[in-house]
Amino acid sequence: MKDLASKDWSCSEKYRHQCAVRQLILYRKQWGLRAFREYMSKSKFDWQLIRDFEEQWLKGNRADQYGD
């Protein structure tokens, strides 16, 4: 994934990235920490996706509502 601040991101790339972050949030919420950590350890994700997931999780985003 490209840097989110980059001007050459297309709308579809940004939307796909946002959806992937939301999906990770849902997995973390539904599976619990242990299963989520196991899943993450077996998967190869882009560092930007992991960073954005962590940032959203720390901000309290639990995918309970739709964002802006």
C-alpha cells in the first residue's frame, strides 16, 4: 500500500485500505486477542495497514458505527 498522504492514491485504493482496516477491527473484536494475534502472526500484511489498524484500535474504533 502507498502512503495515505501520497497524492497518487486512487479512490479505489484508499477505499480498499479503509475496508481492510475495518475488517481487521472486526476480526479483533469478534475473535478476541489470542485468536487475532494467531491470525496476524500467520498473515503478511503491509506495514501501513497494520499501523492504521493499531491507530484506529487505540482511538477506540470498534466498528460499532459507520465513520465519516
